[in-house]
Amino acid sequence: MNALAPSFSPLRCYWLEAKFELLRLLRTPSFVLPTLMFPPLFYVLFGVVLAGSRSGGDMGRYLLATYGVFGIMGAALFGFGVTIALERERGFLTLKRALPMPPGAYLLAKMAMAMVFAALISLILAMLAVTLAKVSLQPAQWALLFVINILGVLPFCALGLFIGTLVSGSAAPAVVNILYLPMAFLSGLWLPLQILPAIFAKLAPVWPAYHLGQVALKVVDRDAGGSLMLHLAVLGVVTVAFFVLARARLARAG
């Protein structure tokens, strides 16, 4: 009997959990359509139609970086905040704890899902930037933007995870939107902070989205000139802090 039983493979467990999490969300139009369509639509509107050729391509490069950040934020915040709130409310997390699966497979699957959507958003924006906005970057710049978007989901996954432990499934979409949209605007992701009132630029550093946006803007030489290490440090602190807070809440929830 033992010889015929399939051997246990932790890696296969991680793979299957990530695979089915991705398939589940791909079959959820209310998640897929806004996540993949809103950043490209906004980019076409502001980076192509409204900017035209007057900015000499500067606006197209700026918004390529910032709308990439805007897009991956949505994938992470909604992918974690809303789904975890719903699954916690329905008792799905309790079921997951009872299953013989490796520790962390559940959260790693959601992180992988967010990274896949971040990759898709990055590729769509890159195609629009090249074909419509006539943006020209070096291969290393394209690669760096892609990597920043993929890894940039981590602080927002942690923030989304914390939100998912706080609110109910029905309240989670509203809470995420209340945080997501103002933070994107106030961080200079929709429009450059230079064309907004000065108070916005002074307050922008309180938002993690601002720091990730500045990291991406450094790649296209459109950042505000701050320290790269400071931006990365803030993002690292946000990631660790919200993950620890969320883990503590989940542990108390039993």
C-alpha cells in the first residue's frame, strides 16, 4: 500500500495552491476586468490623449512608471484585502489551517497571484507606451520597471492582508477603495505632484505609494531627487510592520 501511495511534495503543494488561486481570480470578472483595464485606460487618457506630443514624451515616461505602480497596488490590495476578508468571514481560513498543507502556502499563493497580475499590467502598459505614447527606453530601464512592479506588490500585499483581518467581507471593497484611490492621487501617481498645490507634495511622503512611485520614476529620470535607500527602507518597514500586525490578528482569531 505504501509503495503505491503518492509521495508528499511540499513544492507541489505550493504550486497547486498558487495555480488554483490564480485560476479562481481569473474566473472572477469583477476582479480581473478593473485590475487589468483601469491602469491602461487611465494611461491612454492622461499619457496619450491629453498629453499628446506637447510634453516631448516626458509625460508618457512619467505616467508609464506611476500607472504601473497604480496598477500593481490594485492587484495587491484587492487580491489580499477583499479575498481574505471574505474567506475569513466564511470560515475558509479555519478550513485551510486544518488541511495538511505547508505553512505559508496560502499567503504565498496570493502573493504569486499578485505578482502575475503585476506582470500582466506591466506588459500591457509597456505596449501602450511604445505604440501610442512613443516612449523610448533602454532595455535595462524596461527590465528595471518590470522588476520594480513585480516586487512592489509586497508592501501592498501586507497592507491588504491587514485590512482583510480587520473588516468584514462586505465592507472590504469600500475600505480598500477609500484607501487605494486617494493614496494613488495624493502620491502623484495620476498626475505629477508639481502641477498640484504645494501641500500635496509636502504630504506625499506619508504614503507608501509615493515611495514606490519615486523608485519607479528614478528609472525613467523623472523622480523628485530623494534618496533611493530611504524609499526602499520605508517600503521595507511598511511590508514588515503590516505583515506582523496582520499575523498577530490572525493568531488571535484562532
